[in-house]
Amino acid sequence: MESLKYKGYSGSIEYSKADNCLHGKVIGLDKGTCITYEGDTALELYEDFKGAIDDYLDYCKDKGIQPKTFSPSTETFSKVFLSANFAKSVFTPKHSTQNNHSIPQ
């Protein structure tokens, strides 16, 4: 699991201990464009991510704007990989041999 993926876009996975929720942002967009999403569960996070991408694409279509797609870089990959590994550790019960809480891809 590297990141959330949908329609050619990738998003980070982060955990807020203070808010006890998951959140992230779409990676690789132009400066000034920020798409965020959140959820209390892995499934909610992924569904909100997909909804945010669909909203962005609808907005671009309505405005006649060419949507930007993800363009990976080494720095971005490192940040996503670290966030994904952290999320994986959050979702994997310490005393279980089976991971039933993985984020859908």
C-alpha cells in the first residue's frame, strides 16, 4: 500500500491523534490547488477521497479547465510511503496475525 489511488490521482494517508481521524490530500496538483479528505475509518477515508476527486473533475469540466493529474517525484513518493506505512501500522492490530483493516485500493 503506497497511497490512495483513484482515476489517476494519488492521495496521502495521515492520522490525527488529536482529532482521532484519518485525513489526507491529493498529491501532485498545481500550486494553489488543494484537495483534502477525511474519515473516521479507512473506508470513509477512501470514499471521501473518491468523492473529492469526482468533485474536482466536475468542477474542471464545468469551468472548462484541464484537470491536472498526478506526477510522482522521489520526494513525494518518500512522503507517501512513510505516511502509508504509518497508516498500515495504525490499522494492523498488534496481537493479530491477520490485517482486516486495510485501506482499499
